[in-house]
Amino acid sequence: MPLSRFTVLDLTRVRSGPLAVRQLADWGANVIKIEAPEAVDGSKGMGGERDGSDFQNTHRNKRGITLNLKEPEGRKLFYALVAKADVVVENYRPDVKARLGIDYESLKAINKGIVLASISGFGQSGPYARRPGFDQIAQGMGGLMSVTGLPGQGPVRAGIPLADLSTGLYAAIGILIALLERDVSGEGQWVHTSLLETQIAMLDFQATRWLIDKERPGQAGNNHPTSIPTGLFRARDGLLNLAGGGESMWRRICAALELDDVVDRAEFSSEGLRSKNRDALNAVLQERFIQNTVSHWVTLLNEAGVPCGPVYRVDEMFADPHVAALDMRLPVHHSRLGPLDLLRSPVSLSRGERRAEPTPERGEHTDAVLKEFGVTAEHIASLRAQNVI
């Protein structure tokens, strides 16, 4: 598989870290998920129930071992894995790495080619570095909640853990960049990002509206903040989602809706005026859209080259024939839970298939993995007796 030559040691928990590692696991990296032995930590921890849909989707395509990093023998064993690995990924608070002896300088001394990827809530330095990080806090401090929701409604969190998800993706990109650079330099490096940094980066044009234009973005609801007409309209049997910014798109919309008397009205004659008179423009379109069904308008407008679509609930989304054709399900068979449908990676390659293995049980592959790294059966038995594994 595309990434099968890389071995990744996964120390991550909850979502952002496991998601970063999953990007590599899906494409064949030899990912070894490291958890504390149950005798040492019997709690489920954060990340949901092990048999739950979230945990099963998040930790697929990995092999699982148990290892107690708080014990000297456990760290010694971890260092033996580091010596032959390519990547270590962790999302502890910054001070925990040094306490456990898994900071970059310590790992580099063992393997100069190692890439350490660190994910935190607020970064590796600065006044808030040691604060615990959580997606919703990053959404608030990173500006997202201030631009989400209806005008005047007050801040609203996104319906998905956007800071967690984007941090996992950025971290995976950083890991791949470091591995590509290692091909030239022969050395690994420390890759780090945080929920707050990536949430700010994900603001994109909303952030640069302030940085460059000194314009403070606000809530626009279902309207696009700068592209008009874009938003939701009520049709006869449901909601229509329309994206029609720009002069040519405006004229296509009016032609398709037979609004010849509207297209050149003075108050709608430029993008700036359409933005200024957004409410009046939306009222005109709403009066037209209520006269027919969502499917009628979706067909008509798409044929005219205007982006639009229905607004689905999750079950309706999976029932859509095009979504079915995209085949976003990743079927796996869990030895205990049976057949499961997970979410496949949205990336497709012309060569190289995705891996489809279920999430491992805690420590399911401990013996097999340690033997691959040269640990004898007798030593494994001794380590288990000491609750090191």
C-alpha cells in the first residue's frame, strides 16, 4: 500500500490525534496504537465507548498494544520501538512529553530519522500552552463561533468538531511534509500544531477580512457573508440551497426563474447593491421559489449552471443516489461486533487501495508486535506480570 514502508507509533487519544494517525493508517502505514494496560488504567478515557460508532470509526486500520510509559521498563520498551519507527504522534499537554521522556530531543537521540508530531490545545509555548484543549474552546477563541449562526442570535458552535478535525488533517499534512523532507536531509524533525492555530487558519477569508480590510466579520446565518444571492430558500416541499454570487450567475438565476423585470433593477444592478439590498433581493427570490418543489428548482437551476441543491438530514444524505454512487461507506468485519459500516477516506488514488481493518481491541496485537521488534516470549511474559504491558 502507498504508505506501508512507514511505521507509526500512536500515543494519541480523543479525536484530533487519532484522526491525524488515521490518515496514514488508511493508506497502509504500519500504525501501532499504544494504550495503557487495563490493570493500570481501566477507565474508558475520553473518546467515547470502545464499542461505540465514534471510537470504531476513529481508530480503524491500526494494531493495538498495551504499554505503561510511566514505568522505566515501559519507556525502555517504547524506546526500542522508536529506534525502528518513522513517526511518533502524541497529543498530551506540552509538559507531559518531557515528564515521560518522549520529547523530540530524547527521541532524536535514539533515532535521528524520527518524526515527532505533537498536537495540543494552544501550542507548545506561550501563556496558554499548559491549558487543557477542547474543540469547543478552540471554536470560541478561534473566532468561528462569532461568525456562525443567525445575525443577533449570539455565538453558535459548528455542528461538527471542526477544530479537532482540521487539526488532525493539518497534523497529517505536516507529518507527510516532514517525511518527504527526510528523503533529502536524512533527518526527522518535530512537527507541531494546535487546535487554536488550526481553527484560526480555518477562518481563511473571514480572518483576512480583518487582517487586510480591518472589517470585523459577523454572523450571516445561511447567507454567504460576501456572495449574494447565496442562502436557503423555502420551496413548496422543503428547503433549497442556492449559491449564486457574481454578475454572470445573477443573470443566469434571473433567466432560469424568468425574472426579466428584476435582473436590471437599479437596486440590484451591481454586486455591491445586491449585498446592500440583500433582504429585498431574497424576498423576490423567495416569492418565486415557493411556487414549486425543491427537485424542480434543483433540476432547472443546475441545468442553467447555477449551483444549488437540497438540504439533507444525515439519513437523507446517505439515501441520495449520487452519494450511494460515491460509495462513502467503508465496510469492515469486527471479530466481536460483526459487520460495521465506517466512513471511508474521501481521497481516491488511481493506484493503491485503502485499507479496511476494524479497530483493534486493547492490546490485541501486543505479543505479535513486540516479537516483530525482537522481544522474546519469555520477556513478554515477564513484562505482563509486572503490568508493564
